[in-house]
Amino acid sequence: MRDDVPTEQEAAFYARLRPLVASYAATHPIRRVAVVGNQPLAPSAERAELIDTADVVFRVNGFGADDAEGPPSVGSRTDVVVFNRGVRPTPWFFQDYAERLYLMIEPGRMLWENPKIPDFWPKDFGFVTMPNREVIIPLGHALGLNPKTEGLWATTGTVMLWIATRLFPDTPVDAAGFSFVDEPEQSAWNHAYGDPSAVGSEHRIGPESTLVRKWIATGQVAYHR
């Protein structure tokens, strides 16, 4: 699917991870994947249905999802959550956590991040840690960054999209909710739930926008505003 071919080491990692992720899919075989960022989006029943009818739905960090009493916008299903240790949980983050797969990225561990698990996490909350060597560093290089020496790496949303498309390289991917696609110069994020926050100093969202827009232009990702 991508024009940057994974190394043998990367391909072996995704081959090991793929059956685990596939086991959380709502339907089989996996013919379509939805990847949802945290940009606030206007109501759209069509978009919400597109997301909820995907075979696997990925969401990121402190995500929001549709409630039964509210207008449809980004769907309600969540199969895989990609998050970082500093996540600000929303009412949906731990909901049905035993029925989901949680993939944790921790690029900061290469330089400074403390591995402590927050006290408020459920005691039986399980997750799988993504290796920096096979995920964060290759994506950083695709963005023209060197995470190990510069302390710069992709936002968790872009990491999620990278993981999803490498796991299922020949499967159509529908994406929504990535504000940097249209606003690569922004210095703060609005979130689907909760207060805005500054874009972290470790991120360079201009290159992320360029990369994702390339995937959209080539048809590697179908983007829904």
C-alpha cells in the first residue's frame, strides 16, 4: 500500500501483531478499516455509519464517540485504541476496556519519559507496548525526523494511522478527524472532548500533514471531512 517499503524487521513485527489485532475485529474477513482522530467534527450520519460498519475501528488517546442521545458524527464502535502514557482519559476511554485492544506508544522512553503507570488506571487494564525501533523511528524517518537524536516524533494520531495501514496494507482505510490535514500551521489542538491543548514541542505537524495528504492524494487513504 505504501511507497516506503517496510524493512524485514518491521514486516516481521507487523506480521506478529496482525493476528492479535484481527482477533478484535467486529467481522471477518477484514475488508475495510476505519481510523478516527480526535478533531471535533460536524454531525454526519453518513460518516458515523461508515466508521461503525468498518471491520476494525481504531481510535486515539482521549477520544470521543457518539452517544445514543446525541447526533451521529464519528460512530460509537471502538476495537483498537492507540494511546500514549500521558493520555487524558475521556468517558469513553476505559469503557468496555476488556473488550478492546490497547496499543501504547512511548517514544519519550528513548529520552526522558517515566515508565510509571498512572494510579487511576484500572488494575486489570491490559495493553501492548509498541516498539520504538519498528514503529516510531521508521515513521520519524518518513517525516524527515530522527526521534532518537532530535527528540522529535509523530503525534499519536499519525502513529495510529501508520500502524493501521501497515497492519493491513492491502485493505481500504477510511480516515476522519485529523485536523492537521487542513491546518498544518496550527499551534494548538481542539479535541472532540475536553479542553484545547498546545501542540507538543516534540511534534512537527507540517511534515505529518504533507505525508498524510500524500496518502490521500494517491488513494492509500480515503479521508472524510
